[in-house]
Amino acid sequence: MLRAFPNRHTGQNAVHVRAHELDLALVFVQQVPPARQCYPATSLTRLLPDILAADLDVLIVAINPSVRSAEAGYSFASKGNPFWRLLHASGLTRVLLKPEEGARLPEFGIGLVSGVRRATRSAGELTRAEQRLGAKRVARVVAEQHPRYVALLGLTLYPIFFPAGAERGPGLKTDTLSNSRVFVLPNPSGLNRAYAGFDKKLIWYRALAKLVRR
């Protein structure tokens, strides 16, 4: 897939070719047991693109898209998900973006990818094998893009990326991905009972914004 975004410092377009993504999507499907392959066709045919650019401050890594997002064609398209509001309220974006404006994230030094690209109604439908394959894909993206920070969007992503890691919970980690610092954010989903409510999540998004501004 071909995506072009302006370099924030040079004004020139940075073009990224993700030709291997279709192959990876097919691998994800092959890894899922037949009993788990009963999901909408949109999750197979409408892959949400990575949002990438040069010189990113933060690359946000989501677990996987929701079915609603896959149907809409935009990340975090569900009205009840406060992802975009959290970015704005924390200061990570200067304006409140709509889901369909996600391609503007690089204007604020932010990129967005999903570990697993298959859409599901809940992350619990994903297999461990899918998530590990997704972590490898994201690790390659990080090695190519060299963002200052990698923000894992959900506490469950930390053991997927760092199976031997001991720093559970949200916040900045000593672990790195290709020399990029790693920060764990609470999942913005309203189903996140461990960090229920907007304000409990916002604390950690503001902590990330503070690091980025240094």
C-alpha cells in the first residue's frame, strides 16, 4: 500500500510502500482456527492503512480494529470510544480530530498502526499466534521509521511485545524497540474496567504528552 505524508521539517512528501501487508493479512487468516473464522467479510477485505511519516514523535500501536472501524474505513470510528478526545485533551493533538481525519495525525508528530489488522468485535477473539505475528510486523515498522516513542495502546500488548518483560502496567518502560522508548497507555475502550472513565485514562495520555514535549 502506498501512503504519502509531508515531512514536518522539510515539507517534502515521505512515501512509504507497504507491499508486504497483504501477504501478512493472508498469514493472519491462515493462522486462525476454522472455528474462529466466522467474522464479517469487511475484516478481510478492508484493511485499515498504517498512518506513517518521517520524524514521528510517537507511533501509537493499537491492538486491532473494531468491526465498526473496518466498516467505516477509519480507526476508532465507534462513537463510544474516546480515543480522539483523549489525544486532544492530553495535548497530543492541537485540534480534536474526527475519525475520518486520522490521516492528519502526522501533522502532530503521531503515527498509528494496528498490531493485528483483522477486525473483530472484541480483542478476545484474537489468537495468541495472530498477536505475535502482529508484534513482529510492528517491530519491522518501528525499525524502518525510528519514532521517538512507541505507545502501546492497551496493557495486554506489553507481554505480547516483551514476553520476558517485568514492567507491567501503564507508563514509560525501560524496554525499547529498535532504540525507540516504549510507553504503555490504557486501552481507550469503554470496556476497559481497570481504567474506567475518561479521567483515569487521560492521566496517562497527559504523561505521554509531557514526555513528547521535552
